[in-house]
Amino acid sequence: MKSAALLCLLLSLAWLAHCTPPTCYSRALGLSKEVMALLERIHTRHRTKPCAGVLPPIFLDVHNSCVTTKLRDFLYVVLNHPNQQCREHPRMVLLKRKVQILYAIITRICYLDLVFFTDDCEAIDTGRSSPHYAEDRLQLLQEDR
């Protein structure tokens, strides 16, 4: 009987865990992953591959302070795509909506809630982050040699 009650308690706790509303951070992180997955599909599908040729490369990282400006520039390109058929394609419309929502979350809704750990703008363009050491950390590294 105790095991059945314990099982019932654990299942109800698991159910309650899924009922909690997402935080600004979790929503921005999840939406950035959705945008990246959608971009991957746009770049690989034969119907949308010509549309993807105009899009600049972007690797979203909500911990990077450059994400706001890069996202704004990316949104401008998506909104002003030179091909009318690409602008109206369902995947491109979905990309536009998701990027607009993500940009609104980062710049307006969660403006003070997000913490940026880096300002490496090149990492958003290339996907590779180069480590930047603070002066005190760099000095410690030099002293160790």
C-alpha cells in the first residue's frame, strides 16, 4: 500500500513539474533551438535551399550579448527577402514568426532577466567561440609558464 501511495505521489510531482510556466530564459533558449532546427531544415530541403542562399549564417546563443544585433539584422534579411516566393513559403513564414518572437522576448519581455556571458560577435557568425580571458586570468596564465 505504501509503495502505491509513493508511486502516486511521484507521478503527481512529475505531472506538476510539467505544469510550471516557462521562464523567460527557458523560453528564449528553447525558441533559439527551434529557430536553429528550422534553419537546418531550410538549408537542407530542396524546395527551400534557394531561399537559404540569401540568409546570412547565424548560430544563436542567448548567452552572447551580440545576439540582439545579429538577430535584428537576420530578421531584416528574412523580412526583405528578394524572392517573393521565398517570402511566402510556409517554412520561411514560420522562420520569420519565430525570429520575431525570439527578438521580442530577448529585447523587450526578458530584457533584464537574461544574463550575457560573452560578447563574441564572431561566434554568432561562425559558430566557433574564441575564449577571451580577463586581464587577471591572463596574468595568472602567464605567471604559470
